[in-house]
Amino acid sequence: MVLSFFLMVQANAQTTVRGLVLSKSDMNPVPGATIIPNGKPNQGTTTDVHGKFSIKVEANTGSLTVSFIGMDSQTIPYGGGAELTILLEESLNDLDEVVMIGYGTSKRENLTSSVSSVTGVDQISSRPVANLNDFLQGNVPGVTVMQQGGDPSQEGLVVIRGYGSLADERPLTVVDGVPYYGPSINPNDIESVSILKDAAAAAIYGAQAASGVIVIKTKDGAFGKPKVTFDLYSGVQRATNLPTPLTAQQQANVYNLAADNAGVDRQAAHNADLNPWGQVNRTNWMDEIFRNAAIYSANVNVSGAGENANYMASFGYLDKDGLLQGTGFTRYNLRLKADFYLSDKVTVGENIYLSKSNAVGTNSSSSYSGSIISALYMPSAAPVYDENGAFHGVVPADLSQFAGTYGDVYNPMGLLLRPTVNNPVVNINTNTYLNYEIIPGLSFRSTFSYNVINTENKQFNPRIPELGRTNLQNYLYQSHSTTNRWIWDNQVSYQRIFGKHDLNVTAVYSSQYTKYDYYSQEGRGFSSEEPFNQYMGNASEFLTPQTSVYEDALTSAIGRAMYNYDERYFLTASVRRDETSRLARENQSSYFPSVSGAWNISNESFFQSKLINSLKVRASWGQIGNINSVGYYSFDVPLGTQTVVLGEGATLDYKAVYAGQQSNPALKWETSESTNFGLDASFLDDKLSLTMDYYIKTTKGMILPGLEDLHQGTSAADVNGGEVRNRGFEFSAGYFNNFGELRFGARGNFSMLHNELVNLDGYNKSNVDFISHTDNVRSTLAPYRSMVGQPLYATYLVPYLGIFQSQEEVDSHTQDGQLIQPNAQPGDFKFQDVNGDGRISDEDRIFMDSYLPDFTYGFNFTFDFKGFDASMILQGVSGVKVFNGYKFTALNASQSGYNLDNRVLDAWTPEHTNTDIPRISAKDDNLNFGTSSSWYLEDASYLRMKNLTIGYTFSETLLQGLAKDSSLRVYFSTENLFTITNYSGIDPEVGGKGLDVGRYPLPQTFTAGLSLSL
């Protein structure tokens, strides 16, 4: 009885406090905010979908601490029976920011591994970017976007912390918690992005995450009435820093001088008396193939949330013409996303994304027939069209005797406009989930994703009758591929706070299956080239169809535990078991562990600092397998088919089966191992924050084709044959403050990287310690080799020492009394005899730098004052070396008579010696151009103003007549406004391994747009 009375008194002593939590910026409710009474987390609660809360407290008076990720926490007093309204402001402190991690989220201050958040995503709709990769450039330390030029059919390659393999280095993309393999999503759908950079952060995604993970969260609805947003922009793109071809008369003069210097007869085509047509300038081909290209974008978003549902629907359209005639990119996309709260315990949702895109690019990487190099080759005397409206050749038909003088050149406008090209890609991605809260803190989530990608390609190439590179065969190429992929994840999560102990445990079982089917056919000999006849059935000759098919399966079991004690000591550990169908049964599965920890020093009682607000140190280690490096059937004997002739007088009517590649049943997982040490800190009342990381990332058991048994007549088997190490340092800092009505923000980041091929153990049994790469310029210059002790894809070149200025210099360049370069004359290149054998050859090549930058950096500034806003992004790289193979033909008069770059007019002469261009000659006896030398290697470091945006947001009072709570922002934006570089090519961002033969340049873009919200 006494006990009952005591309990009654205790119960009656409890007080109920109710309240509403709102966002101060828009006065919208804040669901999920945490309410902690009197510093006791185990007695806390959270706000509901309406931002409301009700909590029973023991004391009649006290304090409540209200917090929400991304907002400043508040501690406020309460009195018995109080009804509170609490306004939370957006946090200026990065450490309060929500960060997406594998299968969950975390506050930045609780992270134990290297995870970066992408800033400025809320303004992505103001920038004319077709995909997220373009937006990432210069935004995150340790993340390098290797732009593949400005071709609208190409995307930049994201490289996180350096190359670790010769295989596909693309990071895994995760959208709303599920791996995504389709075409790039509409950037306007993105709400936030996190980059998981070290193995401890990415290990939970296992075999797909060796190159890092890009985690994307798409937009949700906000509680309240439906919100409709329109984002529109249009603009123009243009090319800058284009080369200038020689005029017709200059071309004739240069080739006449080249003949004189070589001691050969001048060609009749360059004789003004015999060929006056060739002396008249008619076309600047660079001006013809490039254009001011239009860009248009429109996005509509409808979203909202209520007590039982959250929804978002978006539609996007992008039409982006290419800088080169005939090229461009279009995309239509639709996203339907909804969450339904069936009860307090059960939530279901769906996320459907549909897109259709069509990209038409062009070849700008070939030194034979690239579109831009062809515009240089084509004689300026030739017009674009002849008198009949057909594409003109290098000379008119009545001057065909001179055609060979100008080389085998395509009319570049014909190259771009003659083919009929259609490349539609249809992508359907669905993601459905069920979340069930079993008991408070323990939940189960099942997610199923299905993705279908249909890719088609149809290209009709008419005959090329004009003189130059004539081809009287027309043909139609047509292909179709289908990729079906499903992913099923089942996840159990448990989170519980025990006094000062916070435990979060996650277990996941994941399985995925992929089926791919490809078919292609080529038909030739079409009697009519009209559009109605451009169908395969109308061909008179059919080549053997090509097919490809594979199936791929991956299953994974994952466990992770995250623990922190009193917000001071943090520990995370995970292990993942992956099993793949790509390896032999005994090697199909492997385990990949990770562990990380952090110490939040600033939460210690002894830490008392007015300058430093927070200070945390981190350390992590982890391993990840790399499934992208493994061929689908590397363990087996991949078979191929071919049509053959058997018997006397037979035709191609027998099918043969052959071994396409040797097998290696002993092939094992390629493993990426990462160690990371980091520091996070904030200063000056959290206005200044910084992050530093030092890492070592090692790829072990690198998978690549071996060298052994090539005499068997089949491709070599894949082997585990090497180790690559990347070591680097990353730094980022941000400063944010309000000065009256001025809101200012500044961010900066830089990263340093050292890449090295450590060994090639297992690559071969012949002690070969390098890998040769086939990238070349006109089958003459092959500048790349990966060698132990050097970076991957390092340049391997003969040192260039300058130009011989006199015969005395030529005669003094000797070894043991013998001329090292016996064919040299004044005005020719001087090369270093590295091995001292008295001659210049490939044996004199040494390793030089690579295209991977030593140092990358970026700066981001934002201003906001009385409705006006401005932002600026500066981005740059240092230590980048480009092999400028464009010079091989652009400045070389000993080739096939092609037109040249007008910089050849700066070539060496006895009267003009202050130059690095050798003398003009119709012969290259000294191999000035034919030597893979460091003369071609140029510093392509640059600083680029990546973006400048200026906007104005109209006051709400001016828009009340349009709709309540509406907003309107108008803006002007530029991309690539200027570039500071010493590189002599069109654009320093050439992509690939850094070989430039006249690559498609990035556009300079000017856009104007508006964002209207109703």
C-alpha cells in the first residue's frame, strides 16, 4: 500500500510539456527534431510529421534541448504545462550537417571515416550542367573530374584518390540508398550528395566501391500545401582559343619552302601559274565546323507532404547543341517519388525514374580522321559546297591531277553533317521499399530495385564521291542492346541510447542479377540514299551479325556496428562478404573488413578554448574487392564464332567456334586497401571550419591481361599481376558569417597525390617490369608506358634539348668522335643520347610525368544581400602533362600535304632562331616529328573560372498577387568564363591518358534563367 502510494506520488509529479518546432527561414514544421529534457537523452522524444511534440518530464521546471541535423541546436527553459513554439535556424557549422553514409545517415561530427559533402547543390539548377560529374569539378578535395573534352556524347570521368587499377575506375553511384547503373540522372532532382572516399566509408558497398562511392539523395516533399517549382534557363555556348589554318597562299608558300629546304622539286599544285585556283582563300574551316550552340533547359517539380504521405514529381527537358555542327544532346526525364505512412510502424514508398536521351557526338581523338584535325587538314582554297550543292573535295573535278598533293582528307563539314545518326537510350529505374519498426529502435527495411536500359544506334553513312578521301561505298550500321538488372536489399537496423552509450547496428543481405544482350548488323550497297531507303532490308550486302550476351550475379552479406560514448569516443567496424559469378567457384567469395575510430577532443572536460569550438581526430582502415576489374567469364574459356571457308571453291558459309581468350581458374579478387588519418575542427564560434586527411590507398592483386603464352594464338588470360599505391593529402576549409544583411561564405580545398606502380608480380614470368599502352599518333608516336616505380600511364619519351642553331652545334654533338645525329641540320631538334650508344633511338626514352594531376584546388565564394546573390567557383590543377600530338601533323610539312596550323610560320630559319618549331622541310630525316620526344609534352596546368552566377530574388510582398508564399529568382550564369594556362592546345582538359590530337573543347557558356515557386 505504501509502495502504491509512492508510485502514485511519483506519477503525479510528472509534467507534460507540449510544443511546435518550426524552421525560422520558411516557418515550415520540422519533423524528426530531437527533444532532450534536462540533459537526459534516454528520456527524449522526437517531433511528428507536423513538427509537434509532447513529452513528460519529472521536474516542473527545467530546460529542453532541441536539435535537428543541419540546424543550430537550442536549449530553452520550460514551466509546467507549457506550450512552446521553437524556431530553429540553419546551421553555419559544417559539423552539424547531415551526411549520407552507406545504408544510413550521420551527423558530420560523429563521422569516423573520410566522407565529403558536396556544397552548393541547392544552386545546381542555376548552372548549365547536364550531369552531376560536371558539377563536382573543383568542389571536393581528392575528387578529380577528368573531362573528356566537350563532346556532348561524353561525360567526365570521376577519379577518387587516384588511379588504382587499369580497369574501369568509375565510382559506384548510389541513389536514395540503392546502387544505380543507368544514365546520369537529372541534376535538378538532386537534394544532396556525399562522397565516400576511404575504404572504411565505402566498404559497406563492397565489391562495387573500390573506386569510391557517390551517394545521392533526391528531393522530397515538404510538409504543407503542394509546392510547384519551375526552373528554366536558356543560353549560348561558344568555342574559344581555336587554331587558325594556313590560308591558301600561305599553304602554297610553306610547302614550296619545305621542298626547297629538303632539296626536292616543288609540287605543281603549289605553282601559282599552273594552279591559280589553289592560291585563292575561300574557307576558314574552323569557323565552318564550330558554331554558337544553343542550350535550353526546363524543369517542373510538384511536391508536398501531409500526415500520411510525402510526394514529389518532376519533369525535366534538356536540349544542348554541340559546338561542332551536327552534334548535340537531348534528354527527357520523369521522376515519381512517394512515401506512405500506413501506420506508426509501417512505411512504404516508391521512386520511379524514366529518361530518354539522344546523344550525337563525333570522333575527335583520331589523328587520321578526327573532325577538328580534318578541318585543319582541308585546304583553305576549297569551298564547303560545289556549284551543285554537294560537298566539295580538296580540288574541283577538273583539277583532279592536283588532288594527291593535298592528301587524303575528308571534307570536315561532310564528316559532321553527311551521316544520319540516331542514338536513343531509354532508361527505366524503379525502387520500392517497405520499412517496419518492430520495436522502438529496431527496424526492418526491404528495398527492391529494377532497372532496364535499352540502347539503340543507327548510323547511315552515304557515299563520299568528292576528291580527297573518296569512298564510293555506303553503309548502314545498326545495333541494339538491353540491360536488365535487379537489386534486392534486406536491412535490419538497431539503435539504442543507454545513458552515455549510443549503439547503432546494421545488418544487410543484398543480391543483384544482371542480364545483357547485344546485337549489331551492318549492311552495304544501298541503291538510294534517300531517308525512306535507309533501312537494313534495302542493303544489297550484309556483313556477319555480331552478338554479345552475359549474365552476372553478386550476393553480399554486410554487418556494421557504430558506437559512441558520451559524444567523445567513436568506433565503427564493418565486414562484408561478397560472392560473384565472375570467378571460379573456389574463389567466388571473399571477406572485406573495415574499422575506424574518432576522438572528439573538444567534448572532453579538460578542453577549454575560446578560439577552437570543436576538434576531432579520426583514423580508419579497410579493404574492398573490385568487381569492375573482373571479366564476366575470366575463369572460363570465352568462345567466339567466325565464318570461314572450308574446301576448294567454297565461300564464307561455315561457322567456326574458337577460344577467344585463355582461361585462369585461379584468378582472385582485386583488393583495394586504404588507411586514412583525419582531423576536423571549427573556430570562431563555428564560423570557420576545416578538414584534413592523409591517406594511403593500395590496390593489391591488380587484374590485367597477362603476357604469357601469346604464341598460342589467343588473347592472354587475365591474371592477378601487380600493385598500385596512391598516397595523398587533402585539405578543405570554409568560412561563413553574417555582416548585418550581408551573408558571406567562402570555401577552399586542395589535394596532393602521388601515384606509383609498386610491382607487377604475377604479370609475367619473363621479368618484364612494364606495361605498354597502345595509344598513339598516326601509328608513329606511342608515348605511354606503365613501369614499376613510376605512375600509371606515365609518358616515356626521348629528352628534347632544343634546336641546333648552327652546323658547329651539330658537329659537336658526338659520342666517341661520331655524330649522334648524322642527319641533323641547323634548325633541327637536338635530342639527348641517354644510354650513350652514339645514336638516338627508343632506347633513349626516359619516364616523365603523367596526365594525373599532382595538385588540384578549388575556391567557392557566395554572397547574399537584400535579395541579391552571387557565387563564383575557381578550379584548377597543377602538375598535369599533356602529350600534344596535334603538333605532329599541324606543324609537320613532311606528311601527306595536309594544310597546317599557321603557327608553322614561326618555324626556325637562319634569320628567326628564337622559336621551338623546327625548320620547315618536306623530309623528316632527323625525325624531328617522328621521335617520341619531350617536345610534345606540355604543362597543361590551369586555373579556370568554372562558374559565375549573379541572381536576384524578388520580395514575397511583390508576389502576393501571384500566389501566397511564392518566390521568384532570376539569374545570369557563365561557365568556363576564362582559363589561365600555358598549354598551346585548344583546351588543357583533353581527357583519357592526356593525348591530344585536336580534342573537342569545353564550351564557354552564357545562360539566363529563372526559378519560380508557387
